[in-house]
Amino acid sequence: MANWEIAAWYVLLAYIPTTLLGGIGVVMLASFCYITDITNENKRAWHLAWLDASTNAGLLIGLFSAPAIFDAYGYITVFGVVTVLCAVAIL
């Protein structure tokens, strides 16, 4: 943290939406329960597969795009993008 050019509090901003909802485990459990509740038995597996595929695709995209964003713009932009995308995902 001593070599970064930002305050330590900015690093925590990306985790506020997840923390307010109880963590990633609770958010995923709520997503699974919601999909199970609103879908019929014939399409339930398809919707759960899309949830899993979109979650894994997001992790993969983030893993490969974050270093490029960091090299071009720095830590503030990386954590800003994460904060915005977490808020959009929750909405």
C-alpha cells in the first residue's frame, strides 16, 4: 500500500455492495433460490446453467481484462470499474 498513489479506502469501495448483501455465497444462494422459485421444472436446469455460465464468463473476462486496465489507467480505474459492475450486477 505504501507504493500506491491512492488512499487505502478506495480499495474497499469495490467490496461495499457484496458486503452489504452478506458476501458472494449469500448472493449466489439467493440467485439459485430465486431461479428455482420462478421457473418451472422443464426450464429450471437451463436457467441454472446460464447463471453458472455467466458467472464463470464474468470471472474469466475480469481475470484477463483487469491487468490491461491496470497497465493503462492504474488502480483507481480497476477498482472503479469493479465497483460499478458489482452495483449493476446487484441491480
